[in-house]
Amino acid sequence: MVHYDTKILSGLLDSYENSLLSRSENKVNIHIAFPFTKKTLPEYFNESSLVYDEIHAVVKELERKGFLSVVWKKGKEGHIIQKVILKEEQIKEVYSYLNRTPKSDHVNRHLQFFTIWEQEQKETLIAAKFVAYLKERIEDGKSVKEFIDLSDLEKTKELLELLSLVENNKETCYIREFSIRHFADSKIFESQLGVLGKIMRRFKTEFANMDIYQILAEYNIYNTPDYVYIKGEGELSFHKGNQSIVDLFYLEQGIGISGADVKNIRVSGKDKVKRVITIENLTAFFRWQEKDSLMIYLGGYHNSVRRELLNRVYQELPEAEYLHFGDIDVGGFEIYRDLCEKTGIPFQTYHMGIWELEHYKDYTKKLTENDKKRLQALMKKEWFGQKNIAQVLEYMEENNRKLEQEIVRKIQ
């Protein structure tokens, strides 16, 4: 059953709260109206409907209470309502009648909470930027519903607590484990992953093109056990209790090492390993074979586990050549740059050049509009003195091409 008094008054309050009147900023004399149209109140115009008289009775009662005034359609006075206008001097009584909290109250409670939060929180850079953004928009009367519901302060508090906990997490764990540990509920974290990812991508540039699981891995939080795959030449020594040694040469497709075990291994083989190659995609990793090389599956953007392994390898094999093999597209070069910057290892690109784009021309794809924008940004960056990368990016732009690494084959 439709409560037409609630529907009409709620519509009026929604319009009021979205207007300058609610913030006392109006400079023009305006009135808040609820128009009677086929869109706002279709049953009123349905000749077979029995609610015509009911709506009129409801409107007359609301007018008697002093909540609104009625404007009749010209020439149809007493028969067809054109609109109703909110009596602004009765605004408090209307809120009370609907048992509805004014938006201004929700706004003030949020702003008070944000002020206290900023004073208490430390070392939460993304959360701090997010709160500053929300405060500015709320104070300017702009919408924040993309991220939070102003009528639910507790949900906002939960979101900010979660964001802060993620940023400060140091212990390796899984999503549901993290959720139970901090909220005594295995599903609270998962229910917030969508908005959490949106916040992380918006307020930290390096996360802009990463999915939420890649982002969480940066904070040692995983959806499933995180494995690093490694193969080729070299030996793995496991130091936990008794030492065990695995010669990678005898494992054709290599070995997967969980993130929890990375801290217990040592990679050696100075006499065998001439190149250390990181590979972006799993299919390419399993297919690729190269003599005198240690190969590590990067899985797109590297995370803290893979960085720890790479740093251990670099400490043991500082004289090896370090190469990165990825897609010849914007994402591939963004990943390569991120790899160099975060590890400090002097990687060079491998099979990511103009020759591959020309040789595999039939397998290339056209750049999307988003590719073109990101490519322009990449071309403005310094490339660690590597002129060849700038040339590849220019070639991609001029020829409107990109290429996935899986098609590239090792030329013997």
C-alpha cells in the first residue's frame, strides 16, 4: 500500500536538501515544489485507478496541517493538481512528521567525526587524502554518495577503520582472516572491497590500473595463497631447521614458493645464472625457455612478496643481467617502470621492442582511447636513460599498435 503523504513529503524534502535553501545560500527567491506528472505520480493520471480521490484527500489534509500549498492546473481548479509547494516555515514539523533526520544533521555529524579522525590518525596517507576530499566536497555542498552514505555514519566509520587497518597492516594474512581478526565477521571486509578499491585507485596514483587483489597484496593481504613461480638455472636453499637444496635445472616448469616461505629461501648460482628474467604473464612464463637464465613469474604488478624474492636474488647474483619481459602495451611499460622504481634493480626491457611489433604485426591490436591517454603520460616520463623505450612508445603511438607477450617466441 502506497502512503501518499510520505511519498509527496519525502519528494519535497529530497528537493529541499538538494537545493541551496537547505544551506541558506539561495540568492533568488525560489520555492520547493513536487510536480504532479506521469513520471512522479503515474497512478494519479490513470483513469482506471481508484486512488485519485485518495490522493486529493491526502493533499488536502497535508495542506490543513500547514505542510504545503496546492497549485491547481489552470482551468481545472479543484480537479487536477499541477503541483504542491513546501511551506518552508514548517520544515521542522515536516521532518518530525516523517520521523526523518535532516540532511544537515547527517552532514554535521560527519564533519565532526572527520575533524576528530584527522586529529587522531597517523600514518594513513590514503585515508587522510580520502577524508580531506570528503570534507571539501561536503563543505562545498557537493555529493559524496560515490563513496559514502551521509545517513549512515557508522558505515563511514567502518570504511575508514578498514582503510586505515589495511594501510597499516604488516602481517601476511588472507582477506577473511583479516576480516575476522578486526571485525569478528568473515564477510565485512569482502562487502567493502568494491568501494575500497575505488578509494585506493583514486587516491594513490600507482594503484590506478590495479585490481583490488593486487592492491591488497601490497599490504600483505591475499585472497588466496600467494605463490612466486621460479625456474631455470640456479639453486634454492631452504633454511628452516635443516637446510634443503633444490636444483632448478631438474624442474622443467620450475617450482612455486608461497609468500610465507620466501623469507626462508636463498637463491644461488653465480656460475650458472647469466640472466635473471621477470615475466609478466603466467602462460609466457611456463612456455619460455632460456639457457643460463633464472626466470621469475611476476604476475602483472609485483607485490611485497615478489619484491622480497627479487631483492634476495639481486643480493646473491649482483653481476647477472636483469631483464623484464612483458606485454608491449601501456600496462606492460607501466609495470616495468614500477618494477625498476620499487626494487632499485637495473632491469632492462626484453623482447618489448619495435622489432617484435613489426614481426608480429598480424597479432597486434589497436590502442584504445584510454591507452592513448596513458601512453601520452608515459612518454612524458624519464626512462632511466633508455632511449629505446621512448622510441618504442613513439612507434606504438604513430602506428596505433600494441602486442600481448604470449605470441612472442624465442628466436634461436
